[in-house]
Amino acid sequence: MNILLFLMIILSFIVCIGLVNEKLFHIQSDIALIMFSLIIAVILAVMSRLFSIPALDSFVANIGEFGFEEYLMDGVLCFMLFAGASKVNMGKFRQNIRPISLLALLTTLVSSFLYGLMFFVVALLFKIPMDIWMCILLGCVVSPTDPIAATGILNKIGLSKNVCSVIENESLFNDGTGVTLFIFVRSIIIQSGQSGFFKLMFKEIVGAAAVALTVSFVLFKLMELTKNPVRYILISLLDVSFVYVICEHLGFSGVIASVVCGMYFSYAMDRMERRVKVIDPKEYYKDFWEILESILNAVLFVMIGLMALDIEICRYALIVIPAGIIILLISRSSGVLLSSVLTGRKIPGNYNLGEFVVLMTWSALKGGLSLALAMGTAEYLDPEIYRLFINVTYVTIFFTVLVQGLTIKNVYFRLEKHKADRREGIV
């Protein structure tokens, strides 16, 4: 399919869904996009089966040929991460550095392995041909929270700045853990002789941070030489894309590097705030990244919904899909619990242990990154197991975004009420 035609179709969906939602449903915009895109995908799939419409058949067939993994991982992901990281409140980040670090590293590690172990038990019970490492690999795919989903949805539902900071920063950093663990487990499955996990993790994080900070420092010095706000934007685009390409080439984490670039530019721009206000009084730089993030988020959510047209149901779907959701909640809450215990008395938001575990479990949304990782397993997994990966990942994304995303606001306010009652001695 012609790229311009495909883009036109995607934009048509975004505009139409947005207008209908604005006038009739009033659902949070990103959730509305993925929900109605899924509904449209189901309708198109049914029509394609019942009627022979060449244009529709061509569209349905071409959806599967679109390189979603390449589009996200080798295209727009770095810009989306940079945009999200550039809005990080550095004061809140420093204040919550301990829980953020534990959630991003330990929770992702624990939940990935625990998910794999529990899924392996299910595989043994129902004689699904998956070994322990394949199950852990699936855990690596679905365990990391997605920064795009988190910043696109949770930031708009009224959470306190302190709590929102923890959720956003965890989601920005834990993808590096998830991707590194995914690479490590994948190397065991395909026997590529990859180095140990902690050595690999150290290499990916330290290498990514070193490259990101070095390149960002140099390019920001160039930014200080210009008084053109448009050139600010071009330099920031060059920075994150250049760093991402270098890190991916050297085997470092491009995900972590993009986040570090965004945070560095945010910190450096704050330090020259007076100069920026004089040179860029209309805030072209800030508005550009906010608009770009909104557009890329919208395109991504619509594409996730429409990609359902290419889904083939595996024969174990009735078993693994409900089991996957239950295991996901158990593994995530267990990982958060362990991290919270190690956090000690400095639990963000003045929550008690149980309240914080509930909030961080229910706010853990999944998104395009999980889908891209799942799609990347096609070349070395059995076709039936690959379909299982895709089925479980898709349902996990839709469950977290639609069910958890639509109810997280109510959960948050119930927890706030419970916290208030607890302080007053009512509960």
C-alpha cells in the first residue's frame, strides 16, 4: 500500500474517532482511539469475510505487511521517549529516585521471571509445547509498563504530581530493563552466546547513558550558539535520533539513551530559562514536542487497534488468554510489593504498603513496545507459539489500556479516600 494512502487512512480514523468521542462518549482520547480502532478492525474483518470488496480485501491484507516493529523500534520510538522524558519534573524525580529505581529495575526483573514461572506451570498442565525460557521470554514481553501509554493516558486523569511522577518515570526507565532482559533470554533460546544478564544490563545502561550525555552536551553547546527557536527544535531532533542510532549500533539501550537525552535537554533548558524566554517567547520548542508526542501517540494507538486485523487465533487461546491476565496481575503486584518493602518508609504519596501496591499494579499499562517485542519473536519461535505470544500480548495490551485505563481514576480516588479514612482512624 502507498505510504501516503496508508497515512491518510490512519489520520482519517484519528479525526473521525476524535470527533465522535468528543461529541458523544467523552472517553479519555487515547483510550477512545485504541477502543474504537479495535471495533473498526473487527467490523472490517467481518465484512471482509462476508463480502468480496477488492479495496477492503487489499487494506486488510496490507495491514499485516506493515512493518509495525520497524516503524516503532527503528522509527518513532526515540522521539516519543524524548518527548515524554523532556517533561520530567527533575525535583520530583530526585525526590523519588529510590522507589523509581527499584520499580524500574527490580519490579520488572521479578515480574518477568515470576510471570514466566507461573506460565510454565500452565503450559505443563495443558501440555503446551513451551519450555521455561520461552515462558520467561513472554514475561519479558508483557511485564514492562509502556511509557507511551502511561504518559498518554495517566497524565490526564487527575493523579497527584508526586504519584504521576513515579508512574511516568518508572515507565520511562523500566523498558530498558525489559528490553535487556528480553535480549538476554532470547539469546538463551537461540543459543547465541550472549553475556550474563547483569553484565549485559550494566553495558546497556552505562553505555547508553554515556553516549546520551556526551552527545547531548556537545549538541546543547551548539544550541547555545543560536538565537533561532526553530534551530532549537532541529538540534533536539538530531540529538535523540543520532544517539539512538549510535546506541543501537553499539549494542547499548537506545530506549534508555532516548530518555536520558530528553531529561538532559529538559534540565539544560531550565538552566537557561531566561535566555529561552527571550529567544523563544511563543514557546515553539515546547509546543513542537507536545504536538509531536500527541500525533505520534494517536497514530500508535490507532495502529495497535487496526493491527488486530492481522491476528491469527492460536489453538490454546481459551487457556492462555485468561491465564495470562491473572498471572500478569499476580506477577506485577509481587514485584511492586518487593520493591515497596525495600523502599521502606519513603513510599510516595504517603500510601501504606497495600495501597501503593494496588495503585502501581493497576496503573501498569502496556502498549506498542510489548507488541513490537512480541512481533520480533517470529523468526525463531514455532509458528503456533508465535501466535500464542501475539494473542497473549494483544489481549494484555487491550486489558490494561481499556479495563485498567478506564478504571484507574476511580481506583485512585478510592485509594485516596481509604488513605484519608486511615489517617482519621476510621479504617
